[in-house]
Amino acid sequence: MRRRPQSTSAATTKPEVSEEPIAPSWVAQRPQRSPFVWLTLFLAIAYGSWSVFHYQFESLPAPLTAEQAGKRGFSEFSALEHVKALTQLGPHSVGSDALHLALQYVLAEAEKIKKTAHWEVDVEVDSFTAKSGANRMAGGLFKGRTLVYSDLNHIIIRILPKYAPEAVDNAILVSSHIDTVFSTGGAGDCSSCVAVMLELARGISQWAHGFKHAVIFLFNTGEEEGLNGAHSFITQHPWSKSIRLAIDLEAMGIGGKSGIFQAGPDPWPIETFAAVAKYPSGQIIAQDIFSSGAIKSATDFQVYREVAGLSGLDFAYADNTAVYHTKNDKLELLKLGSLQHLGENMLAFLLKIAASSHLPKVNTMVEEDNKGQSTAVYFDILGTYMVVYRQHFANMLHKSVIAQSLLIWTTSLLMGGYPAAISLALSCFSVILMWIFALSFSVLAAFIIPLISSSPVPYVANPWLVVGLFAAPALLGALTGQYLGYLILHTHLSNVYDKKKQISPVIQADLIKSEAERWLYKSGSLQWLILLILGTYYKIGSSYLALFWLVPPAFAYGFLEATLTPARFPKPLKLATLLIGLAVPILISAGGFIRLAGTIIGTVVRLDRNPGGTPDWLGNVIVATYVAAVMCLTLVYLLSYIHLPGAKKSIVLSTCLLFGLSLAVVSLGIIPPFTKDTSRAVNVVHVVDMTRSFDEKQDPRSYVSLFSSTPGKLTKEVEQINEGFRCGRDKVVDLVTFSVKYSCWTFDGTDSGWSESDVPTMHVDSDTHGDERITRVVIDTKGSTRWTLAINADEIEDFTFKDAGSSEELVLVGDMSSVDGWHIMQFSGGKNAPTRFDLTLFWMKNSTRLDHKVEGKREEGAPLLKLRTDMDIVTPKVDRVLSKLPPWCSQFGKSTSPHTFAFLSNLPVNF
């Protein structure tokens, strides 16, 4: 009984013990993650992403022989014979003899198809020569331009059932172009497309007796000069009036899977394709990027949609985009299975739609589209299944997910109170820091590379170098930024837990780390929620990516981690949460992210549209920004796991080592930036400059110019050529009108190989004054049927343009648009195209140049007209330069650039 006070003492201390809760079982072992586990997990995610890319974009069907395909099937080996025949002709640009031979080859193959067609099928073959015409589309690349053409030749095949006369009034168009740029034989762009169409036409000719619609195959010329072939067909050929749906085949690389990158505006074609294609491939993210103008290109599909009001599909080969329009667009780089993939998809699609009773209505543009509500969202999963749904369904789905997410976040914040709101704000701040540091580190690397490498873009021929050069610093930056945010969040949570005096310091420290980790994970969901809200508001089709990166990780967290009451202690996140949460997003998007990275890297070869006009680091910054953005978007969940002890040091060391090794490889030149199969884009042009300030006669200045669309100086190339070139920025040349601001030039040996009789002339025939000033200029391009004219839009309000020989009006008065103060007129045509023209200029009413003279003297300034005429000439000097061109260089062609010889002339404002 005397021991009772001791019991009392124990009783008095008991409440103090009860105030300290029993430590959670997981606290017995401090939360720590093994570096080995994290390295394995990271490598597994990287390998899984690469596997998704490989299966989705690199896995091609086995090519079939003619015997295996049969009369009604598609044979890649038969199609390859067409590619071989066309590429053996060499470059076949508009107006060349090689293009005439290519047309004759396609015509002969069309006649064979006609002879072997099913007896209940009519096959009509038309060799069509387009009259002169003008294309004044205002969208995309064509703003401020008028494209004039003449003497373009096309081969057209129409296949229809013999005993269904109504089929002639409703046709499906399949289109591609035979012509190439002057610098390549065009195995990919677009002999592969022509070959697929010829083999499709052969197969369709055995099926068409069961069709309800005709199928027209258009093999046009003039696409490479500004979509002129498609425009001349749509506006001039009688069969064009019967077309209800258009399918365009294109290439911006060579081979691989030909995927859909434009669809609509009616969603029926893409929905039907998804239902029947054997190997469906297409991503709406490509359509979003292409329509935004980020990729400076256009296809015939723009003509079919804008001029003819047609719906349809646009396919493109996009493997190895660095070879686009260079010598390396060659048969040897065309992967086996590429043509089989497109051919089998197209055959199944054509058989379905040609037998269907439904075809889209013509002119179903934006207003009929209910402001975009009926357009389609589409993407393929591993190239085996395509998901397609309407935009209005996407809006409902996205808004539902957004509403539920906001409701969950609101409820969570109400339950957590003010401390939870501060924790959310600080976790969002960690995301901002992650972006800032990832972009800063990656962009810093982009600036360093030109200083230590022989080329500012040393990764073009070996794109995997981007992993070490940009992905490694981006990862390091993202980890650094998020860790700083973690430390700030940790400090805040320490203050919150300090108020909970019943928790021991040891347990408290571990609880703070676990809760901070959870907030960082949840901030990743909030990042994607914001992107989903923005994508839904602006009706961006590719916002489905935000949906997949938001819902599965949030579901995995809610299912495995969520605590229903703030009273429960937070635990370290489970690895299962990460694996389950990332499985679906990686499956859906990893392949597309990697493919887009490859496309961006490939386009760096032709980045500088005005050679020397962009800094050398710009291409690196674009690639680095994209890589850093993808890292921040996709690794935000993974990085939240790394801040517990045990993993950071090894990750930082590994990343720094990878970055250092990559810089060493680049600086030492161990891996060349360009190879004979992935070349630097250059142009070698013999220029005869006749530009003048006033009306006095100007002696021609003749020189050879070497310039490049690929960032970097030409010092190494000039040393190997050794033809007296001098390089610098002190000779800026306007090639009407894109300016070459950095180039190499030589005057040595440039007086031969051309004649002054070919120099174009611009003669003022009349200049009348009245209520308005009207000037008539006679232009004679002599032997040139490919030229570019710039009209000063600061002085000229409008103009008309006609063939001086036939008096045919080619361009009527209209709304003359301009870019940077110039309206550009491009002309291309065949050998029979006109060369003398009448240009009538209507001056601005407020022009300061209404008289020839201003205060009795001539003024110097921008000319009234600038003209460049191209000739199919290779002078002896150019021939020597081309023969010495290093193997890692290739001529590069585009519609606005000159060939190998050009005259420059102008007409001053005060002529």
C-alpha cells in the first residue's frame, strides 16, 4: 500500500506518454531510396519510351512481291521498280528534259494499267497541258505572293465502273507530284508517292467494277514551284468538277511510315481510314504544328482545301528529314516496307470509300464546321490502332475532367486549410523553378556548343548526341530547380509541424520529407491540368496529351496514396504509383515526342532561310528548348521521388559525366556533324548582277556565290574547294527577296559560260499622270521560264500582269498583299512558257514619288522592281566548284531559291 505514490507518479506521467503517438511502422526504417534502384528505373523508362517509338514508327510490314500480292493486292517490289526508273533520270524540275522523260514513263505505265484492267472497269488516261494561270492564295507561305505558271504537264488516270454511269459525277482524287527540285532525284519527294499511286491504280483497276464513285489519280508537275500543278488541275481540268474528296501523298524526308498530318475539315475521311487501315499512322499534333506555321512548308492539300473546298487526308513520309531536297533523297536510303505500309493502308481506304454511298460535301469549311466543333481529334497507338473522336466530344470530355479536377483540388484545400494552400503554392513554385533551371541549363549548352565545335549543329548526322548535349543539362536543371523548390517547401512544412508539439523531432523530420514529396508529385498533375484548360479553351486537338498525362498519374495517386483525412500521417510514395501512373502516358506519347525531336533536328539543316540572317546558336536554342520542355513536362512525376536521401548524388554525377563526354566528343570532332548521307545544305550560284541605282547603264558584275541554309561558317568547305573564294558579311545580296547576309564569293573565271544576250530587261513603255499615276513596264526574261519579281508595296497599290504575246490577262487587279514592304511574283513554266510580259503598276495616291524627280534631283532608295531570272546553265566555274564540293555538302533546292545561274536586275523608283 505504501507503494501507491509510485503508482500515482506513473499515472501522472501517463498522459504525457499518450500525447506522443506511436510511430508509424515505416518510420522504423528511414525513408531512403537506393541509387541502383533509381538508375534501373530511369533506364527502364528510357528503354520503354524508345521501344514505343521503335514499334510505333520504325516497325514496317514485310514488302510483298507481285506474286505474293496478286492482281488485286499491293506489291512494294513492283512499286520500287517505278522509284528506280524515276530516280535514274536524275533531278527532274519543271521545264527540264528529265521531267519530260519522267512524264513519258508515267504515261506509259498508265497505258499498261488501262490495257490490263478488269473487263467491267473503264480506265481513262489523259495527258493534260495546263494553260497559263495564277495562284493568289493568301494563307500560310503564300501571303504577299502571286504564283504564275504556264505550260505545265500532268498525267491523269480516271478509274470507274463501266456499268455505273453515276460514278462519273462523284470522284475521289489521289494526288502527288512528279517534279523534283533541281538538287535531287527525289526518291522520297516524291517518286515514292508516284510509285505507290501507280501500283494502287493497277490494283484498283481490278476492283473498280464494284465501286459507286470514280477514282482519279493525278500525277502533277509544278508542286515544287509553289503548288502550281494542283492549282492548274483544280482550276482548269474538266474532271476536277466531279471531285468530292482529296487525298494528297507527300514526303518531307525519305521512307518510314507515311502518316496523316492533315485531315478534314470533314471528319468522315479520317474516321473511315481509322476503321479500315491495316497499319494506321497519324498524329494530330503534327497537324497542329503544321497549321501553326512553325514548319515553313505547304502541300497540294492546301489547294484542294482552300481553292476547291474539299475535305480529305494529307499523308507524308517523315523519316530522316535532314535529307529533304538534298542529294541524299536517294533510293538507297528508302527503307524496305515503307511503300508497303502506305500502299496497303491506301488500298483498304480506297476500296472502302469508293464503294460507300457517302462522300463529304464540297465547301465544308469553317462555317459549316460549326466553328470547329465537328473536326476530328486523332492519334494512333503503336501504329496498330487509331483513336478518332469529334472536337465537340473532346470539349465535353476535357471540361468534365477539368471540373472534377478542380473539385478535388478545392475539397483538398478546404480540408487542409491555409497550410495546404501555402503548400500548393510552393509546390507550383517548384515547377516554375524546374522550368527556369532546365531551360537555362539547356540553353546555356546551346550557346556553348558553337564556341567549341567545328559546326554550330554537330548532332545533325547523329541525333542521339542531343541526349548528352541538351537532355543531360535539362535533367540536371530540372532536378536543381525542383530541389530548390523542395527545400523551400520543406521549410514551410517544418514550421507547420513545429506547431504540432506532440510529434517527436525524429518522426517529424521524416513526415515532412514524405509530405513534401507528395506535394511535388501533385504539382505535376496541376501543371498538366493548366495545359488541359488552355488546350480546351483554344480548341487545340493535341490537348489530348494533357489528358493522358493528367488522369492516369492522378488516378494512381488517388488509388494507392491518397489520405482521406489530414489526421493521417503521410507516407513515402510507392514506386507502384509511379509505374502505374506513367505506363499509359508513355504508351500514348513517348513515340510522338521522340519523332518530333527527330523532325526538329532534321529541319535545322535548312533553318536559315536568309543565309547568315540568323545567329549560329538559334538552331541549338530551338532544339534545347524543345528537349527541356519535354523533360519538364514528362519527368515532373519522376523527379518528385528523388529528393529523399540516397539518389540525388549519383544522378547528378551521372548526368554531369554524360554531358561532359558529349562536349568532349563534339569539341574533339570524334563524330562528324555531317556525312555523305546527311549533308549540309549549300547553294552554288553563278550570279550576274545588273542592279542599278538610276537609269544609267550598268556593266554586269559576274561572280560565283556559295552560301548555306545550315548554320555555321563555310571556312572548311572553301578551303577544300580552293577556287579563290572570300567569305564574309560585307556582300549582302538580295536574291528577290530573300537576302544572303553571309556567303563566300569569287570573281575569278566568271566571265565565261553565259551571254549578255540572256540578260533580262525591264523597259518603261508608258508613265501616265492624272487622278492616279499608272506605269506600264515591259518585261523580257529572254530565255528564262523561272523567275521572281518583287514589287515595292510602299509605292505601288496594285497591278495587272499579262502575256505580251497573246495579251492574255494572267493577274487581274485585286487586293495586293505584301510582306516586309514587297509583293513577290514567282513564275515557273515549261519550255513553251512565255517570256515577254506587260506589267501595269497603279501607284499609291499618297506616294511621294508621283513625279520622276523630287525637288529637281533623283532620290536613291529602295527600287520599284527587283527581278531575278534563273537559267538552266552550269558555267565552267560552277562546274569546277561543284566537282570539288566536299562529300558532306549538297545543293539544296526550294521554290524561292535560284538554281545554278541567275541574273539580277532592277528598276529604280525614279526611273
